[in-house]
Amino acid sequence: MTNLRTLEVPVVGMDCTECTMHVQHAIKELPGVKSVTVLLAAEKATVQFDPAQVDLAMISKAVAGAGYKVPDTASDQAPNSRTLQDFTKPILTIFGVVFGVILFVVVFGEWLGWFEKITAWVPWPVGFALVLIFGYPVFKNVLQATLRRQVISHTLMTVGVIAALVVGEWATAVVVVFFMRVGDYAEKFTTDHARKAVRDLTSMSPQTARLERNGSEVDVPINEVQPGDIVVVRPGEKIPVDGLVLDGQATVNQAAITGESMPVEVGQGAKVFAATIAQMGSLRVQTTLVGPDTTFGKIVRMVEEAEANRAEVQRIGDKVSGYYLPVVAVIAVITYLISRDPLSTAAVLLVACSCSFALATPIAMLASIGAAAKHGLLIKGGRYIELLAKADTVLIDKTGTLTTGKPRLTDVVCLNGLSEERLLTLAASAERYSEHPLAEAVRQAARDKELRLSEPKEFVAEPGRGVHARVGETLVEVGSWRIQGDHSIPLEAVELEKQGKTLLFVRVNQELAGILAASDTLRPETPAALAELKRLGVRRIELLTGDNERTAAAVSSQLGIDYRANLLPEDKIRIVKEYQAQNHIVVMVGDGVNDAPALAQANVGIAMGAGGTDVAIEAAHIALMREDWTLLPRAFQIAQRTMRVVKMNLGFTMIYNIIGLTLAAFGFLPPILAAAAQSLPDLGILGNSSRLLRQK
Ligand code: ADP
Ligand code: MG
């Protein structure tokens, strides 16, 4: 086994999906490269390679060979070359645009009959030279691709241009080149637009922090901040790190993480997150995480990388564009053989633009994922948008997901002569390090009674069962009826269960010593949200819980959904698999911490209220960053809307190309119009997809 290394390489100059393929192929061909993911929106390539065979310089060279660039920080900062470039580039661009537009107006105007024979005055070699100069950027790309034995969308059109020049129609060639360049700009514009969603998010990352050092305050760039540093945040400022509040009081707008702009109160001991904003009051914060490690850093990263989790339709789109060019070439040959008309043949080559096939899906996905992230909905890829739009089965965990996750202890039943205080002290001490919501309920009850807890030893938590630990010399177990072994359930328990309460059995030195009952309220917005899911086409909604039968029945009857009780975490996975085996597309909604395996098994795993909990963000395919059930139907809506846009984009491109090819092949489309027609689908797709950026 060799040691593989993973490196993120920034790549500039990629304007379309086709470009990412070129970069991908170029890097992939290097010996020792294991895998490559190229991201258009984030403008980077993630390369996994064997450092013994490849290094960064070789990767940069491969990227340069494909016609793109790995920015080299040293030379980019060289002041001289930079100012010269900055100076000449806009002038060249303006000159190019003016030149192009004049040329186009003259040639096209003549074709439309606005003015008489100007082009006839121009000698053929001059016209030829004009085409070459004007089309230089396009021809250069095509030539480079050809040398790499690659066919790109402009290859066919370039063949069209050559055809036009050969038959002496240099004016037509000018128009073709004009539209190729307009097409390039349209594509660049579209890509920039799609990048906007990711850029908006990245731009929210804090850049500097005000550190407290030796009693005074200094501003430092964010990458110089270390965990443990003390950061001072003034009113109206962005909190630069994830950390704990040492002192101070403020209302914090956490919209960057949760999408919720109602500020929350924070004070001493509270957790605060990078990129959230302290609105009133100031804070001293002890740094725990900085930069990419913060919750916000992770969100940005996931949105950037979402592009890699491609939807199935996109793969189809990519395949179609792979076949499309050869098919067009064949149609062109047939057209020529039958009609012997070079103009129709040129028109066939010109009307074809495969880029819009490749563009139809990713642009819409990027727009949606970016817009959703701003509203507290983290979607990890087009794949999950596609699956969510098709999902028909929703399975929901109970504790912490359907309910508020803040259960209260309502009853303490002592069975063995222990005092209530003693029972609670033992149970709360044993639960000291459990992350389960029920454990927190037990600890809260102990705090309310101001009981002194002891440090547990040999603490073990068994998901879906409970915990056991040694408290002093006493062996304490707290958990569901399962920890009871074969022993029967006492009558008191049955009574409490009927009230819909969750029971915790407490065993002390292997004897049942008492029962704790907790009640948990449903989140108020839940019933409406579930009704909305049904309206959106979900056929089956089922409650999956590790809790007992009677409690599950009480909860699910309030919501009018089915339930399965007494489940262990592995049972939940089995149920997900069962539905999948019956060809259902399964969405599992859980709290992410103890449901991680079932979330991962589901077609789409959705973690509820993941803001700030890393496990949940990591385990799920979609994370709802705040505890708000209305986000769930919203996710379905976004997915369905996105897929509608994607299908419209694909359908539009397909019909457009079929009509265009047919007209061109039968000679109804002059080459000039054919060239004009090919840049339209890109713009249509852009317009259609940008509706998704404005997702409410
Ligand atoms: P759900 O599926 O409803 O989210 P879990 O699978 O997390 O529930 O837990 C199932 C049951 O296991 C709980 O109802 C409780 O009785 C018991 N349990 C799990 N973890 C703990 C714990 N830390 N302390 C006490 N009881 C626990
Ligand atoms: Mg749970």
C-alpha cells in the first residue's frame, strides 16, 4: 500500500462544465493520480495521488497543458507584470468588442440588405485575416483541444467556419465567429452567476479577529488565530470564531448558520459560532475552532463540494453531450452527401451547441443549493435534490426529532425503599456524560432539586437501550425496559406509559430500584408540516422509535401517522432497507447523533436541528440547521421545483436542437442564422435557472 495524499488545487479560467472535464482528464492522465474531482463553482480540483510519482508542479503543468491555470501565488503578486496586465487587458477587451461589433454590423447588415455590397470591396485575404484575428481566442482553444485529441463544442463550429472560408463566404465566417464569442461570454456569464451562490456564502466568512493580548486589543488576520485565543466582539460585529462566551451579554443573529434572523440571547458559558453577528452588547469569547474547522467553515465546504455529488440526470446530460457531437457530425456528412449544398452543411455544424446539454442540470443545482444554504438548509449535492423530489416514504425518529428534544421529568417512582433524592442522584450521576435528550431531562431534574452529583466510573452508553456506570461503589443502570432483562414490567409503569410518557428504568446493583417518567411535547409546527408533506406527494409517513409501544401509539395518534416501537438502532436500519427493497425512495429524518447509521442508509438522510452539531452535519445528506419542522416540507418544495427547472432546461435544449438541426439539414436555415441560434439555449437556461436563486 502506498501512502496517498489529497491536495486541493485552485484552478482559474474554467468557464463552463466542459472545461471541468478537460481539467479532470488532464490531471487523471498523470501516473499515480488516484482520483480527481473538479469543482466549477469553487474553482478548484481535489486530487488524490501518490506523492512518490506526482507532485504539485506536475499537476500545475497538466492543468496548464489543458489551457487553464493553477495560480502561482509568488508570480501573481509580482507588482510589475500585474500593473501592466491590469492596464492592457481592459483596453484590449474594449478594442475587441468595438472591432467585433462593427465587423458584425457591417456583415450582418449587408446580409439583411441594410446597405450595399461593402464586403465585395474587401479583398478575400483581408477578410480571411479579419476572421483569424477576431476568432483567435476560439481557434486557439480548438487547436489546443485538437492537439490533445479532444473534440469540444466549438470544434464543429470551427469546421463550419473553415467550410465557409473555403467556399469564399468570409462574411458568413465573421458572423459565425461573432456568435461563437457571444456564446462564450454567455457561458462565462452563466457560470459566474451560478458561482454567485457559493461566493455569497464564502464572502460571509470572517476575515479578521480582535484578539486580547497582554491586556491590549489587536486586530489580526483570521488565519493567525489559534484555539484558546481570547477574542473581543463589539456590538454590530461578526463573531470571527467558534467559541465559548467568557463574559458579556449580547443578542446574536445566527442567520449565517441557521437561516433564522430572529436573534438569540447569549451570555456567559454560551456557545457562539463564526460568521454570526453580535447585534447588541459585546462579548469576550474563548476560541475553540477557527476557519475551516468552524461550523460555518464546514457549511461553506459542503456547499462547495455539493457539486461533486452529481444528480443522475446530470450524468445522462453528460452522456448525451458525449454522443451529441458525433451524431451532429454524421448528420452534417449525410446532409452534404444528399444535398451537395455546403451552406446547409455549414448550418448543421453551426446550430449544434452541446454545451447547453451539459449546462442544463448543474446550473440549476448550484443555484438551488446555494439559495437553500442561506435559509438554513444544507443540501450536500444535486443527487439528494433529485432523490428528495422522488421520495415517497418518510421515516421519522421520535425523541429529539419529532418532539422538542427537551423532555421534562414528570414522575419519580421508588420501588426499593430508596429515597427519591437518592434515586435521582444515582440516575443523574450515571447519565452525566450521555448526550441523549432523556439524560439531560434527568440531569435537569437533579439540578432543580439541587442534588450533588458524583463522578461516574466505567460509563458505557448503549444506543437505544440506555447507560450503565459505577457511582461510588454502586452499579447503576438507566434505560428502557430492555435493561430489565426478563423481568416483568411493574403495574405503575403501564399506567405511566398510557399517558404517553417515556419511561426510564433505574436498576441499582442489578435490582429494579425505581422508574422515572419523562414527557416530551411535540413541536407545535409538526402537524401542519406533516400534512404539507402528504400534499407534496409523500405516500407513507412512519414514526420509528426506541421508545415503548404505548408511548409511540399516544404520540403517533396525535399526528395521524403509523408507528413502530421498541426499535434498536439496527432495527431502524433494517426497516429502511426493507422499504428500499420494495423500491421505495426513503427519507429518514433523525436527530443525527444517535440515528447516524439509519440516516446514512436512507436514500436521503435528513438531520434535524443540526446547527452546531458536527456529527449531524456530517452524517446526514441534508441538514436542517435549526429545529424547525417547516424546513422539511420546504426542502421537498425546493427539490421538486429544482427538478422541474432541470427538466424544462433539458427539454428546451433537446427540442431546440432537434428543430434547429432539422431546419438546417433541409436548407431552411442560412448559416448566419444558424450561428445566431446556437447561443440562445444557454441564455434560456440561465434565465430559467436563476429563478432558483430567488428561492424564498
Ligand atoms: P428514539 O428512537 O425515540 O429517538 P432512542 O433510540 O434514542 O429513542 O432510545 C430508545 C429508548 O432507550 C429510550 O426511550 C430510553 O428508554 C432508552 N435510552 C436510550 N438512551 C438512554 C439514556 N442515555 N438514558 C436513559 N435511557 C436511554
Ligand atoms: Mg432520537
